[in-house]
Amino acid sequence: MKEKLVVFSGAGVSAESGLKTFRDMGGLWHEYALEEVASPKGWRANPAAVLRFYNERRQAVLQAQPNAAHLAIADLEAVFDVVVITQNIDDLHERAGSSHVVHVHGEILKARSSVDASLIHVLDKPTIELGEVCAKGSQLRPDVVWFGENVRHMVACEQHFATATRILAVGTSLTVYPVAGLVEVASDAAERYFVSPEIQKLPYGFRFLQGPATVVVPHIARCWLEGRQPE
Ligand code: BV8
């Protein structure tokens, strides 16, 4: 029986693949007012602006490549039962080879009906345009969770955190709830690491390993694969 490892990732794990993070300087929210482009209110007020915001980011995702951190996380499946719980809407964990990825905030490469959330499909082109409608005739939207919308798979994620013997949080500022609260559900017996290039509020019981994901995550993976504690 393999030990369960939960990898909890945020925008920082995809930063070195060239995808912008939300809160670092020059991040997405500095260029856009989030309530205008990532909320139901913004969607109702100006769907074209919202579609443009996500079309731009989807093009960037399609041009991005998984980086050494995504690949190291996929490699850990050789010895651990790895569950990747990601706040990211890109598919870089999957393209790196991770086989169990939970997108709590949805996926930018999928479109869904704006009146029936069960009508979802994988996009076969890079954009969603105004006037493209679902089978029920309503405008298609990105299959992502906006501010003020309910997040997905929380109960399953709480169980994963509670039963994991190792937890690796990488590239998240832990500012968006309720998902950020998952780190508090971790068992005290779990080995917990937090990876980021800068000091920030450290969740209780986590060891801080400072540095960029593409350096620190492969280092941790090497130590774990050799049965050692990362120093
Ligand atoms: C909810 C998908 C219940 C879309 C995202 C008023 C009304 C309603 C709700 C609220 C409210 N006030 C507050 C809330 C709660 C709200 C919230 O938390 N707001 C924040 C702003 C305070 N949450 C919600 O609305 C959630 N839903 O509450 O539902 C409800 C229902 C109905 C009515 C009322 C309530 C839903 C939130 C989901 C929003 N969607 N994403 C999209 O992507 O466009 S959130 C989005 O932002 C991400 O998914 C992620 O969660 C978050 C960004 O955080 P991070 O990923 O951590 O990224 P960030 O840039 O912040 O940090 C990057 C980190 O990486 C940094 O630490 C940096 O140091 C590090 N880093 C940088 N480079 C590297 C690196 N690390 C390693 N290597 C590097 N190279």
C-alpha cells in the first residue's frame, strides 16, 4: 500500500512555465479588476470582456510547457499514491504525467453552458466567442469557478488532506477561501512542506523550503525517492 501524498498547488507552480500568477507584481489582478473578469456579476455586465480575459489566458496555457516541478510531481507517482489538488485552471500537471488531478477551481480548456452546469465539453479551439451557445441556446462560458461561486470537490479534498501522510504545498499564497483552509485539515502526523520563493504566512505544522518550484520540488522529490528527509 503506497503512502498517500497530497500535492496542493497554486499559480506559483506554473509561474516558471510562463503563466502569470495572480498576486505577484504584474500578476493578473493588477491588470484586471477581478470582480469584472472573474465573477458572475462581471459576466452579466460584460461577457465579452470576460471571454477576452480567458481567451488570452487559454492561449498562454496552450503555448506553455510543464516545468521541472510539474514533472517531479508526476515522477513521485512511482512510490506514492499522489493526489494533486490544484487551484490552477491549466492542464500542466496532466501534461507532465500526473494521473490524479483535482481542479477545485475548474479548467480553462473546458467550456460549459451558462444555464446548465452539467453541459461541459473540452474545447477543440483556443477561444470561446460571444454568440457561441450550448445545446440549450445559452452563451458558453469557461468551465472555471468565479468569485462568489461554489468551489468543487471540497469534501473529497478534505478527506485527502486528512488521510495524507505527506503534504507538499507549492506556489500558493493561501489567500482564496474556502480552498486555502484545506491546509488546516492536514493530520498532525503528516510530513508537511511549503514551497515558495518568498517568506509568507506559513500554515501551522508546515516546514518552509524557500526557493522557486523548479529547484525545490525536484530536490524534495529526489530526497523522497531515495528515502531521505529533504533538508
Ligand atoms: C466561495 C479560477 C461560497 C478562476 C479562482 C465576497 C463574496 C463572495 C465570496 C467572497 C467574498 N469575499 C471573500 C470571498 C471568498 C472568496 C475569496 O476567497 N476571495 C479572496 C479574494 C479573499 N472566495 C470565493 O468567492 C470562492 N467561492 O466563497 O463560494 C459563496 C458562494 C456564493 C456566494 C458567496 C460565497 C471561489 C473562489 C474561486 C475564484 N477562482 N480561480 C481563474 O483562475 O480565473 S481563484 C484564483 O486565485 C486561483 O484559483 C487561486 O485560488 C487564487 C490565486 O491564488 P494562488 O494560486 O495562490 O496564486 P497567487 O498569485 O495568489 O500566489 C502565487 C504564489 O506563488 C505566491 O505565494 C508566490 O510567492 C508563489 N510563487 C511565485 N513564483 C513562484 C512561486 N512559487 C514557487 N515557484 C515560483 N517560481
